[in-house]
Amino acid sequence: MTIQVLQEIGIEHHGASKSVDDFRDQDLDLVVTVCDDANEECPVWLGRGRRLHASFLDPARAAGTQAERLAIFRQVRDQIYQKLPQILS
């Protein structure tokens, strides 16, 4: 469902997650975690740059019909879409 709701707003994603180790040696200004699981499992960023957590509901844990779950995925997508520009400004 994630890929579907991202495509709805013109974002192409191929569904491959990356490990934090893939980014550890890169010069980053800011690392933003958006999932509470990530916040709990990786509370410290050992790479360069500042880490910030922005908590959002994990839509993968949503219950209900396909339509209800899809609505939650869209809701979380829209919340992230609204919040990230504020974080980055």
C-alpha cells in the first residue's frame, strides 16, 4: 500500500528498505526517523549529522478493510508530507 499511495502523489519507490549502515559514512546534516520502532531500535545516530525523531502512526499496523487501511496509509503519507517541510526549514 505504501508504494501505491506514494505513486498517487508522483513519488516512485521500488520498495527496497536500506540499512542505517548504508548511510553511516555519508556527510548528512540531518537524519529524520518517522517510525517509533526506528526511534526505539536506533535511538542514537552514530553517523555525521543531527538526528531528529518525528513520530507518525505506523500504517502497516492498521486494521480494518482494505479501503480503511488504504485511508490510513494516505493519512500518514499526508501528515509526513506536511510535517517534513517544517522540519527542514
